[in-house]
Amino acid sequence: MSTVTELFGSKVFDDRVMKATLPAKVYNSLRKTIDEGTDLDVGVANAVAIAMKDWAVQQGATHYTHWFQPLTGITAEKHDSFISPSPDGGVIMEFSGKELIKGEPDASSFPSGGLRATFEARGYTAWDPTSYAFIKGKTLCIPTAFCSYGGEALDKKTPLLRSMEALNKQALRIIRLFGNDTVKCVKTSVGPEQEYFLIDREMYCKRKDLVYTGRTLFGAKSPKGQEMEDHYFGVIKPRVEAYMADLNQELWKLGILAKTEHNEVAPAQHELAPIYASTNIATDHNQLTMEVMQKVAARHGLVCLLHEKPFEGVNGSGKHNNWSIATDTGVNLLSPGETPYENAQFLLFLCAVIKAVDDYQDLLRLSVATAGNDHRLGANEAPPAVVSIFLGDELTAILDAIENDKPYNGSEKTLMKLGVSVLPKFPRDNTDRNRTSPFAFTGNKFEFRMLGSSNSIACANMMLNAAVAESLKIYADRLEKAEDFETALHQMIKKTIKDHKRILFNGNGYDDAWIQEATRRGLSNYPTTPDCMPHLLDEKNVKMLTAHKVFTEAELKSRCEIMLDNYSKTVIIEANTMVDMARKEILPGVEGYMAELAGTIAAKKAVSSGMACGYETGLLTKLSQLTDVMALRCEALEGALQDLKRCQGAVAESAAIRDTVLSKMTDLRAAADEAETLTAGKYWPFPTYGDLLFSVR
């Protein structure tokens, strides 16, 4: 059996393989493109293609694909074989630089938000050399960007790469002002923690709602949920442990730095966390991680649920986006050091993030907006829909001192003494952790906690990168013209603190009092996707994103259209599934039990005309009322869906769904869930919450 070190990256055309298989001149040129963003030489591409093909064939690959991330929320791939005909009637294995650099998938059926007509089919994929190629099964997967015939970005990778370039450009300007001429580039890095549920596959297949939508649309609360908090960090069950071990192996083969695994709060809920990687690579890896998680689950007779709220009444699943900025020389620009009050460069970058989050809180909110995540945000298990920043007591005190021109009398680190001599003593961190904060500083990074478990991290990071780039640009424009750099720097930091302290909040984000306080501070609160998504096209957002060339105006309009359309389609599928399940499964099941009750009543009366049947009669009456209510609420929900056809445009349709359809769905569920609590188990047509949450051992 291979060791972990031998296994890791064995399916990746990574730096080790490139150094071993490429001529030194080719390798150095490609490395410069990857590290410094220089133009890619076509001759280099040809040499890389040959080496990549030879390596892949040795690994058993027969096909290659341009692997990309369209606006569907998942990845896409079209496989081509390496074979080409030879003169003797056989075949040879070929792969050229042209085939490596460019592909032509049909773009007509991918979401374009009006950028392309349905009959306009041509699209292009372009090799992203900053993200290593890898092998899945017998296919060489080449990470690529995806654009239309007219050059518009139809994917999530392209604007993410643009945002990284924008931040790099502005961060270098700031670093040069501090006298550093050795840094060649600045990159953001991300470590996305991934939460998920594991349930038994046989039970999953018996529930249309899970199969069609990824979440349960019906389900009475189980007698036991997460009340005892006994699942969190608890002993991992053997079947789950076997899954996790298999998952780690598959991820390690793909060079994904899977590091931490544990049980989460809700029954059947778990978490996987990787080590940090450059944002572009981390995004690719997270998409791969979600795909591999689901494939490995199938091997173990399980299903991995990545929906943000698969079960009502227990915690949903998020994806914590741990984001930081570092130079190519290894300096973390968000590391306070031992004396953060005196670390002017750290304070300036910290202020740039504070300003960015306050100025563009709407962009951060809409970057995580989906129909699924709307169920989770603010539900006493996740941050509210209001964006705020947690800094902790020490950094808050430092900023207060700067704002008020007062000295900061910081104390030495507290030594933790646990009262038992054999236990080690260790210094306490400068800040506690705040799990209720949407955007929390955690030592040398920010943890953006609003992402849903199925979200691509590309959306949040492209907005965060762009917003911080804008802050840095404003700072650089002013400081480059300053006569006295140090005085101008101090004044700028002080002004940022004063102008943007409203976004800082160290308290309990779950408390209703905070939402009221946030409103008084003037912070935005967009509870749902239809509330926030149209703000993508606000003038200030369009101006900033186009100025940094992260998006064109046409691309922004298309994305607003696509995201609202995705929201509407998601909820409509859920609503139709509810009607189908209620009419074809729940109502017949309840009526079967009602027939048994009626038979019991008749049998009792036949034995003795005076025998009491109060229990059965009362239960039969209640269930009869509930079936009538369910039938009426099915009709009401169908009517609301029909009314959507009169809506003009994605904005109007999504608003109607928010205001009407969702409430009709809630009404139908309430009646069905009550009926479940009264119906004998053998008549209930599909597995219950108790079955789903506690069956995996």
C-alpha cells in the first residue's frame, strides 16, 4: 500500500512532474507565467502538451477534457480521446499545444443571461496554467476558463482570475510605498471548510424531495435532534470513518490538502477542512472536493447532501471561507505581528478590508445568495443576512486608540493556567472566535462564514478581492501624491476607522437586538436572494467592478439574470415536487390509515353497540380534516405557480416567488407534517427524519 506522501498528488501534473518531464527552459518559462502572470509562450504550450499527454497515458488515461466552471454552479467537461489515425490503419496517441490551449464546447445550452442567443452555439475554453491538470478515471482534466464567441466570460474562473489580478496590481502599489521592491506579486489564499450530511442511500432513494431538490420538503421533527449536542466532535461512527478514510485517499491523489475531519453539530452532519491554497486553486479544489465527496459516498451505500438546509429543525451546512493576503516572498499581509499597533503596513491592509466590507456589504451578501442559503442565513445556526466584521477586543482597542489619538497600553499575552500541574501552560490568543459573525478576523486571516455548503467559493472571493482592490487603489492614489507619507498614512488609517466603524461588531450576531442595532447603524439587511441580487447592478457596484475589469457591464447584467432565474427554477421545482409527493404519496398513505381506523370503529361497534370509540373517532376526524386541508393547499400552491406565468422578467418572478409561493409551500408542509405525527408508521410513505438522521452507524 502506498504511503500518504507517495499517494499525494499522484494524479496531478504538478510542479514535481513538470520539473521532471519538461526541458529546463520550458519549465522556467511556464513557472514565470504561473508565478508572475507573464504571457504564455505558444512554443512552451506545445512542449507542455507533449509531456502532459505522455504522463497521462502512462497513468492509464485515454481521453482529455477541458474542465471548466460554467454558471450552473457545478463543473462541466467534454471528453476527447488522444487517438489519431495512422497511415497503416492503426492509431497513434497525440495531443498538441493548440488542443491544450483552446477547446470549443457548445455554449448554447449553458446559462448566458442574454449574452448569447440559443442558436449561437460557439464558445471557447482556454487553459489556465496556474491550476494543475489532473486525472479522473481515465481522463486528463485541464482546468480552463470559458467564454462566449464574443469574448464574454460565461464561467466563474475568468472573473475570479481578473479579481486576483486587480488586487495584485493595487497591493503592489501599496507595498512599494513601504519601500519593498523585491515582492513580485501578491495573492489571496483560501481554506474553505466544507460541511455536509451523510445519509443512507436506500432511504434517500425513497424520498422524491431529496432526489429532485437535495433537501426534505416534508418532515416532522424527530423525537431527538441536536438538543444534547452529543454529535459535535463525537466519536466518528465506523461507516462514516470508512467513508472519510476513502475520501481522504481520493482527495490526496488529486493534490487536495484535506486536513481536518470531524462530526458537526447536527446528527449525520460532518465537516472537512483543507490547508490553504491560492484562491484560484482552492476554488478548483473545492469544486472537485464536492464532486468526489458524492462519488465516494455512493461506494459506501451513502449519499452526501450538500444542500444548505436539508433538514428543518437542525443546523444546516455552510462553507467557511478563510481568506488572507500574502506576498510571493511568504509575508502574510494580515498578520499583526507582536505589536500590531506599530505595524503600519498591517493596519493599512486591515483598514482596506474594513472599508471594502462596509462599502460593498451588498456585494458580499449577494455573492452567497441562493434559494438554499436563504433558508440558512440568520436561522440561529449561521450568521445573519446582515454583514458585519468581528475584530476581537485587542484589535478593536487598537483602532479606538488610533481614532482618538491616544496611546495604546496593551497588556502582555495572558498565560492560560488550567489549575492542574501536569497540564501545559500556553499563551492565550489575542482574540476569541465569534461563530455568529459573518466576517471574523481570526489571527492572520478573515473567516467569511456566510457561504452555503453548495456554493462555489469563486463568487464570494471575486467580490472580496475586487472590493479590497478598490480600497487599496484609493489609498495608493492618495499616498503616492502625499508630501509626508507617514502623516498621510496615519490620517488615512484614522479616517477609515472613523468612517467605517459602523461595520465592526464583536457581539452576538444571533441576537435580534443586533439586527435592530444594525438598522440604526445604516447597515443593509437583505434576507432573501430576490432582495439582494438586483443590487449587483447598482451604479456604485457596476462602476467599481468594471473599473477593475473584473466584469463588463454586460456580464454583470447577465449574472443578475442568471442568479435570479436559478433561484426561481429551484423553488418552482421544489413546489412541484411538494404537490407531487402530497398527492401521490402522503394523501394516499394517510387515507390508508384512515380506512384502517374506520374499520376498527366498525368492528368495535359490531361487537358492542355501546363500546366507546372516542380515540379512533377523534383521530379519524382530525386526519380527515388534515387531508382536506392538504388538498386545498395543493391547489393553492398550484395556483400560485400558474400566476408566475404573468410575471415579466426574472426580477418580478423571483419577487412573486418570495412573496407568495414560499408561504404556500410552508402552509402545505405544516399540514403534512402534522399528519405525519398522527399517522401509523407503516402507512407513512417514506423514511422519517428519525430514520434519515440516525440510521448511519
